[in-house]
Amino acid sequence: MQFQRSLAPRVVQLLGHFPALVLTGARQTGKTTLLRQTLPDYTYVTLDLPSVAEQAERDPVAFLARNPAPLLVDEVQYAPGLFRHLKTAIDADRHAMGRFVLTGSQKFPLMRSVSDSLAGRCAWLELGGLSLRERRALGDGLGLAALERAILRGAFPDLWRDPALPTQAFHSAYLATYLERDVRQILNVGSLRDFERFVRACAARNGRLLDKTDLGRTVGVTAKTIDAWLSVLVASDQIELLEPWFVNVGKRLIKAPKLYFRDVGLASWLLGIDERGLLGSPFLGTLWETLILAELRASLAATGSSRTLWFYRDAAGHEVDFVVTGGGRTDLIEAKWTEHPNIADTAALHRVARDVARTAEGQTTRSWVVCRTSNPHPIAGSDAYAIDLLELVDSLFPP
């Protein structure tokens, strides 16, 4: 089964305005499939093969001669020496657009190479797993069973292309490949077993404020090591650190980011949660938040919106799960795993909306409770609106 990825029109649009495009994302999110479907006329070469990567690194001039533009280079981070020669090729015909498309699953090495050689010459996109909207071709809706599947299986396309593929077997193989390929490539980790324990410790803290001291104590490594290992997870798009939003500089606000896994299914598997234990799990609420964050990220990327995502929490513990700012408006979002939210679920929204009204004059503020409702509606006694996940992203990021 082929999925229509919502990022495809953005790829085509940006290639009309930039000589090169870089597409990043975690392993197996479908970067190569998306590009080969969207750009069938491009010469394709992958540097995932060590022999090909060595050729591109040692003799980039000959490599580019053998693989003429328009050219799609997969896993380009394995040949950092290629970037300088791509710059030369682009500058030789600066106004020829869409000549080079590059992919990589290690963000930070790519960012360094691009900033050194291709600054101003390339567009940058990030691909996550399959969104709920992209999976609609499978007939899934937003009922309880469908949302349980979404949380437990996650968003890697192979798990939805083959419904019979066991979730646990896929995630186990994914983690093993990730440890052997990406972790060893980015960082010289002394013990992959310790790093795996670190990944599992992060899963237990998914959706929570990042506490590096606590993480280091749990895994038995130094704070410096925790910093380095977190950078590896961020660089390979396994986690993101969601930053806090400061609406009122006069308040005492939390400055630590929140840690979220990029793929909710991987987080569920690392926590040992299956279909028998999900609804009774103490992690259900943060897994629901993780799914919502992934959908918000997917819509941001697909629409090219300049809006930004945050969370809010002050020293008194008042918290709003997600804040979306930009475009003259602020959207405050609470995640609730319920069909029937009530006014008690809107207390933090009301408090923060009041602060926004005082400190951000001219801003339009909207408050949402994203939940499992089958009928979006205003919540009685409040200014908040109960809404399902797909309706929410449509309202925040209209096509």
C-alpha cells in the first residue's frame, strides 16, 4: 500500500524556489519512499551502503559526474565531504532550481554541513511518521479502538502497510538497528546496554519535565554524559524537547523543557504497554499528549506554517499542555483522554488565557480541550471548546 504523504506538495513547491532541498527525519519514517514517489525523474543513489559512501567521500567530483542532476542522495550524512562540491555545482548555475535533494536521519551532522556549505542554497523539511489523516485510507476513524491502535502501533509506515506485522517485533528490531547504526555513528558510546537503559528511562519520563540529574542517577552516568546522550536522541529525531512559553516575565515560570518521544508507539513499547494494559496504564495521559504533539508537528510541516509550539507551566504548578503562537493569535490546548470534558478540565486554560489578555494586547486567544468527543462543542461554563484531534489541527493549521 502506498500512502499519500501530506508533505509531498511542500517538497515540489520548495524545489521550485531553491537549488537544493534537505529532508530529515528518523529512520523508517518514509523519506525515501516519499521522494521517489514525488520525484520519479531524479537520479537516485543511497549512501547507506559503505562502499558508495566511501566513493562519494573520497572522490566527490567523480561521484557527481556519475550521478548527474537532478539528483536524490539518500543518507547524505555518511559523506560530509560531498557538501563542498555540491556548493560548487550549485554556484556554477545559481538560478537552476531543484537540482539536488538530500536526505538524512541524523539531524545535527546535517545541519553543520548545510550551514558550512549550503547556507542560503537549500530548503529544509522534516518528515515524521504517518499522521492520522494520512492513515485515513485504511478506514480508521477516531473511535476508542482506532486511537488505541494509533498509540500502540505508532506512526512508522511499515506497521500500517502490513497490519499483520507484530508491533513488538518491529519495535525491537528498530531499537537494535538504531543502537547499532545511528548511536555508534554519532557517538562513541562505551556501552550500548547502558544507552538502551537510558532510552528506556527516557520513555518512563515521556511527557514530563526534563530532570537531567534524576536521569543520570537512574542510569548511573554523569550529567555530561546525559547531555551528550540526549543530543543523540534529538539529533536522530527519536525525542524532542518541547520548550516552555513565557507569557508573563513577571511570573516565576518553569524553564526546563518537557521530553516527548517522536513516535508514540515506540514509547508505548519501551514502557511495556500492550492492548491489555493501555487503558489502565498511568502513562495513558502522556501517551495521548505524545500523539497530539506528533499531529501538531505534522500539520506545521505540511502547511508550512510559521507558528510555533510550546507548553506553559508556572512555579505554582498551573500548566497548559500545548501553546501554539503566531499569526496574531494564541491557541491554548489541554489534552484529556475523555469523551466528555467539563469545566474542571478548563481551569488552567482560563487562568493562562487571562494572563495572555493582560500581557499580549491585540492577540486573539482560543482555548481547546482536545479529547475523544464525537461532537465538537463549547464546554458549558467556560470559554473553551471540546474538539477531536483532526478537527483541532484543521482549526489551527487550515490548508
